[in-house]
Amino acid sequence: MEAVNAGEHLEVRAVEPDDQLAWLRASRRTFLHPKTVTPEHVEHRRTAWAGQRLTGAFDGDRVVGTYRSWDWPLPVPGGPGHELLTDHVSSVTVAPTHRRRGLLTRMITADLRAAKDRGVPMAHLVAGEAPIYGRYGFGPAVSGQTLEVRLPAPLAHLPAGAQDVRVELVEDADLRAEAPGLFAAVAVSRPGAVRRPERYWDEVLGLAPAPGEDGTDLRPALLARDATGAAVGVARYRTREKWEGMRHDTTLEVSDLFAATPAAQAALWQHLVSLDIVDRLRVTERPLDDPLPHLLADPRRALAGEGSDHFWARLLDVPAALAARGWLGPPGACVLEVHDALGLAGGRWRLEVADGRASVEASTATAGVACDLGALSAAYLGETPLVALAAAGRVRGEPASVARLSAQLAWQPTTWPTHTGF
């Protein structure tokens, strides 16, 4: 990325190896990271950075803004085989002393234009502040929920085959051989489930801890196996223990849970809600269609806590993105007009859906449905209903056309807000 001067000292440019320590310190300082960043932290990160683009905003020799992106596949609606190459954006910061001077706009617009030039159809990120990214065409496309279960909470409903699943109590390190492949097999069917690189597993399972972390903490985990002995489910958790007057007040925090079958998922939940001297279970970033409340004899024992957006998406090539995903709902066609304030992905197309596929061709006909790019990006992964965006005034058109397109964009299963570990 070429350096672009803005004033006497400010410039935005690619980060060189000698800049990386200052860049990492600036990024973590703005995110309020409490620990000292050392050269060892940079060495630990360089393996990941080798395939990524690091950009910095510099005021003289000081790093006052950071930005990182890399190309990475993302599952989209349609099931296995439906994947979209995306520009994955992260580490976006501007120092408090240098805000409102256009640094973020310069970093993000340059990156999005470069991604479009490479033929990447979509960008996505986790938004630390929700109001920031809408003006760049992003929309919240993947949400998650927090569930808190008051224990005891016996299960009353089990899918077929759950009784044949064997759950083993193991430690984190014992998952290394089987968890990555199982996660990959599960994630391909869930829109928005970001693939995890190999280094993620080494770090999170304590096999290659970051500097300052010795990896010796024992973390309990569960491994579910089917009748053949094949791994079909994984859960990782920790406990927050508190005792007063010999009475326990313990919270079990589930940090990860995924399974290849409903039976395996139910078996894992059954084990977790049955642990002794545990008073509540808390799990964050669960998909909106998580079956846990429906398994319980008393669904009110599982209280839905704070929900939140997780990933924000931004289409860069509307025809390519729409053609890459699968489609549900009734067959039919409409002329779709999309407005992009950055001028990267707007246009008008005739969109026809039939037999689970879409054809997209440029059109000059009058639009039946019109929206801003952020609205279409929010609806793209199938979670956000287009009709809800229409009720908010972000989608316009004939009510029947909007309703049909909304039904066509919807997808089951819903999105999955996974941890990425980059």
C-alpha cells in the first residue's frame, strides 16, 4: 500500500518488520490490553502475520493507528461447498490523540478497494464500536446469545442416538488430535463460522502459549464419541468457584462447544448440566437456534442473557456474492438496486432465484427492491430478515417483492458466531 501524506507528519503505510513492536504496542494499548508487549510477543505473532497485511498510521516515528487484514474463506448459506473468499479485517485502532483526522477512513477504504481489485467478493470484521462501520457499508450479519442455566436443570428431551454417545472427561491438550478436524466438518454447514488455523489450536489448548503464559493450567474438557468410537463432539469449560459457610456458589463457564450430530450435542449438554457442586452454567456466543433450552424439562431454567452482533459483513462484489450462496424460499425474480456510498459495489441487477440457486445479471429496468449496501450485507448470511430492515426504512420497494426476497435470503441452520483465534 502506498504511503499517503496527510499534513506534515501523518502517513498511512505498510508496516515494516522494524515497526512491528511499536505497531503491536499501539494496537493493544488502544484495546486496553493490560500487559507489557515485548519483542517475544512479536516473534510469537510473526507466523500468523506472514500471510497477513499490516498497515499503520504514523505520526513521525510513532504508530497512532493500526489495521490488519488477510484473505480467508467463510462458509455462506448453502451447506458444504458454499464458501466465499473474504477480506478478514482486524486490529483496527486509532489512538485517542489522533481521532477524527481521517486515519481510519484512509486505512479501511484503501484496504477495501485493494480487496475488490483482487477479486475478493466480501469483507468482514468484529466491530468494537457499532456506529463506526455502518458508514463504510458494513452491516451486522452474525449474532450470538448468552445462555445462563440455573442448576439443577434435568433434560427431558433427547434426540435419537443420544444414549449411544459416550462422553469422556479429558484435558485441553487431549483434544489436539481430533478437535480441529471435527470443528472444520461442523463449521462448513454454518454460515459465518470462521475457519480456525492450526496455530489457534496450539495456543488455545496450551501447547504453544503466548509469552507470559506457561500453559500449565489444567483446563477440563469433554470429548464425545459415537458407538464406533469416532469423535463427534467437544466441549471446553472452566469453573468460577466460591464457597461461604461450606455452601458452594459455583459458575461453570463453557468456552466452546460443537458437535457433528444433535445426539452428540445433547449428550454434551446433559453432562454439563449434571456436574456436582455447580450452581449455574453460563455460555456465550451461542447461535440463535441453540437447542439447549428445548432439551430441558423446564426451559425457563435457561435464561437468554445479553445478545450481541458478532461479525459485520461488507459486500464488495454483489453479483459474485449472491451467486455463490444457496437460496431458500419461493422461486421468483426481482430487479435489485443497491446503493454504495463508497462507490465500490453499487448497481442494479435482475436477480432470479430457482432450485436453490440465483442468477444475477446487470439491468436497466426499474428496481422492485432498493437498499443501501449495509442492509444487503446484513441480510446476506441469512440471519437478518430483509423485511425487518424494510420496516426500519433501509429497504424500499413493493411489499410483496421485499417479502419474497427476504424469504429467499433466509437460511437454516442460522449463523454461528465462532471464535477465530487469529
